[in-house]
Amino acid sequence: MLNNDKKQMKLDRMRYTKNAMSSNMALLAIVANVVYFVVMYKINNKAMYELMMGASVITNLLFMLTVFLCSEGVKKYNIKYAAAMIVIGAIELVRIFIWPLKLHNTETKITVPGQEPIMTTVLNDGQFVLVIVLLVCAAALLIAGGIIGVIRGKQLAAYNESLKQAEQN
Amino acid sequence: MADLSLQHLDKIYDNKVQAVFDFNLDVKDGEFIVLVGPSGCGKSTTLRMVAGLEDITKGKLIIDGKDVTSMPPKDRDIAMVFQNYALYGHMTVYENMAFSLMLRKENKNVIHQKVMAAAEILGLVDQLNKKPKQLSGGQRQRVAMGRAIVRQPKVFLFDEPLSNLDAKLRGSMRREIMLLHKRLGATMIYVTHDQTEALTLADRIVCMSMGYVQQIGTPLELYDTPANLFVASFIGLPPMNLFDVDVLEDKLVGEGFEYVLSAEQKLLLRNYVGSQIVLGVRPEHIDINGDIDMDVTNNENLGQNTLVHGHIGKKHVVAKIRDWCNYKPGDKVQMKFTHVHFFDKQTTNAIR
Ligand SMILES: Nc1ncnc2c1ncn2[C@@H]1O[C@H](COP(=O)(O)OP(=O)(O)O)[C@@H](O)[C@H]1O
Ligand SMILES: [Mg+2]
């Protein structure tokens, strides 16, 4: 098969197959985000509650819902949903600088009976790195999946348009 | 594409029911074989044995010179189309057709080419993104066939693929299957209980009853020279009229009529003189202007011809007259038999 033919066929195939790659990347981003908030909520500290736990829960629910909608949208090569994925990916990066950074900078005292109290941060260094990795993963998946979605969506739209033109001539 | 040889196939189910007895058939490459017979006669069982969905109790199945008797279905390179389509509801038409190839891990572009080619043949290109429940019955049946076509199997098997469709659609799908066979040139075995389907589709018909093969032959052979009473009454619509008659030297005497034998027929029946045989007359071989009295009970105009129902003696008879007739119930019409068949009453075999 010629290279050109292959390209052509790949385009033609898109008319009948889903954009499974972008869609799966969105779903993986949800998984990374779930692990992220499980880690965050496991930190049993009063500081967490003070820092508006409710707002955090709502943000996460909203995130999962919209990303799930996006994963369905990009499946059908919808460019708007792909663009939304990119935006949400950027927001994931920004999130690092909100709760995680704040909690990493908040000092707390751990008291074990019979021992000297230890001073530490709410989010210790290990947890902080883990959380950053998870959020960066989610962001990377969303942005990459979104970009693939936009490219493929544009390709397919152009291909469909060219078919329409050919039909009219 | 392939030739098949079914040799002395027996099928005994676990509950000791024997569904098929000594089935023998050689199928040539590219041939269209129709298995026909009433419900429960063992057609599906035979087909399922060929597909490998049922074990063969006894006998041998050869495909392309290779003994596949105990080979699992997936290795036989056979595709089967079922009556109930068995499509995946959550997949699109395209995905339904591509699925078996995807399982085989074929190259995606190759799959695409095969699916598009099949969709082209079946006129499904505009339906490829739809789900089965958005399609009509005929389209679903086409998808089921498309799924078989993309696999490019050696043999296609169909088990009553049209029986869920309404009569009009059945007619058009029948023509499509005929064209499909011509186009693909593939070996096909087709099961149906509908003798019209058998006559129109088959290169050769295998007529079955109670697990036994009754006759194998071209549609014309089965129609013109049925091997026994079963085939005679099963093939042909309306079915053949059958009369018990006494054989005399030069004529047959039935209840309410006599039939004068020709020299040839006398010779054929010389050993039956003095005994009873069965006389068979197809409705289309009964004509007016004869000397046999028929009491009309019903007159059905079909356009080109008329079905005249009535009695000869006490026997209910159907005649198919090539004209527009207007007989009334109670009319007496003089009929004649233009072509007849003789059957031995004991063995039920044709006397030839
Ligand atoms: N799985 C089974 N177990 C036992 N008996 C069966 C089974 N399948 C079919 N039969 C019997 O075998 C005979 C032939 O069935 P089948 O081949 O389905 O007939 P057909 O397709 O000609 O209508 C019938 O008497 C039926 O009851
Ligand atoms: Mg059956």
C-alpha cells in the first residue's frame, strides 16, 4: 500500500470509528485525579477542614463530570470537547499551586504520647511530590488527548467537506 | 471457496434423540445447496454439524480434501448467518462487521477495506454509523450477512435467514442472496422450510424428512421427478393432489374418475395390475375440457391464473387453470389430467 493511500484510508476509517485514544486518555485523567483526591483526603488534619473541604469535594466532582462528558464528546471527534479538555488540563496544573502548595507550607504539630511533639507540614515532602506527579499526569493526559482530538476533529471535518465537494461536482 | 463432502453423517443428541440419519452429500466448489424440509426434520442439526457447533456422532466431514470432522468451529473457516441475526446491539454496523477481524488482530486498514467492500455489496454504506436497533429487519439481515462476507470464509451457511422478514421483503432479500452468490462465487449451504425459497435459490436441493434425506437434485428434478410421496407433496405450491387408484389393464380407477393409460404407462405399471397405487397430479397439470367431474367449492383468481378448489369423488382437489375463471360454488367442471405421477403405495417410492 502506498503511503498516500494509507493516509487516505486512515481518514476514511475515522468516519466510522471512534476517537478511542483521546477518549481513553480523558478516562485515565479521571483515574489520576481520583488517586489525587484520595491521597489528599487521607490526610487526617484539622487544617484540611479549615481550608474548605466542601469546596474541594465539589471541585473534584465537577472535574470528573466534565472530563467524562469530554471523553464522550471527543469519541465522536467533537472539536469543542477536545478544546475543553485542553482547558481543564491547564486548570489541573494551576491546582498544584492552590491546596497542595498551601498545605505543604502549613505547619502542624504531631504529638505522640510519651514523645516530644514533632513539627512538620500538613502535606509532607513525599506526599507533596506524589500529588504533583498525579496532577501533572492528569494534566498531560488531558492536554495531549485534547490536542489529538482537535487535530483529528479538524482532519475529519476537512475530509468530510472534501467528500461533499466531490459529490457536488 | 471450497468443496465439501458430508459422508454418512449421523447425529444422536445426548437425550438419545437421533436427529440425522446417514446424511451423504458432495458439494462442489461454488455450489448453492438448499436443505429443505418441514420443521424438526434435522436441517439445522446438519448445518450445525458442518459449522462445528454440534459434534458429529458418526461419519466424516471433508472440506477441501481435509478431514475436519473433529476440528473446532473457529478453524473450519466457515461463516454462519442465523435467523435471529445475533448482532451486537451496542456496536455500530461498522463495528459489528469489523468485530471478527479485530479479534483476529488484522491490520486496521485491511479491516476497513473489507468492511467497506462488504458494505458496498450489501448497500449498507449509509448505515455504517447506525446501531442495529435503528435499522429495518432487512437491513439487519444484511448486516448479519456482511459480518460473514468480511471474513471471506470457504463456506457460507445460512439457517433460515429470511424467516423473520415479511413476505415482500423476503422476496427481495431472496433475489439479493442470489446476486450475492453470483458475485462472491462462494460455496453456500442454505436451510429453509420454505419450498419456494428452495426452488428459486438452489443449484441443488436436499429434501429431508424425519432425519433422512429423501432426495437430492436440481429444483427441476425434484419438481418433475419426485423420488417419493414425501417429496412430491412437499415440493410445489399448492401441493400435488394425490389419489388412491386401482390399476386395471388399460386404465386407473379412482373414486369418481377413470384415467386411461398410454402404452408407455401400461408398460410401467404392468406389475401393479390388480393392486392399488397412488396417482399424483400437480394442480397446474389439471385442465378444463376433460371428462372428469369436479364439484367446485371455491374459485380463487390470482391474476395470471385461477386456483379452483373442489372435489373429485370425495377427495379435495386443487386445480390451477391458466386463465381468469369465474366458477361458482356448486358448479360442475369437466377436468382432465395433463401430466401424472405414479407412486408405490407400500414403499411410497415413485414408479419409474
Ligand atoms: N440440542 C438438542 N437436544 C436434543 N434434541 C434436539 C436438539 N436440537 C434439536 N433436537 C431435535 O432434533 C430434531 C431436529 O431438529 P432441527 O435440526 O433443529 O430441525 P429443523 O432445523 O429441521 O427444524 C428435532 O426433533 C429436535 O427436537
Ligand atoms: Mg431449524
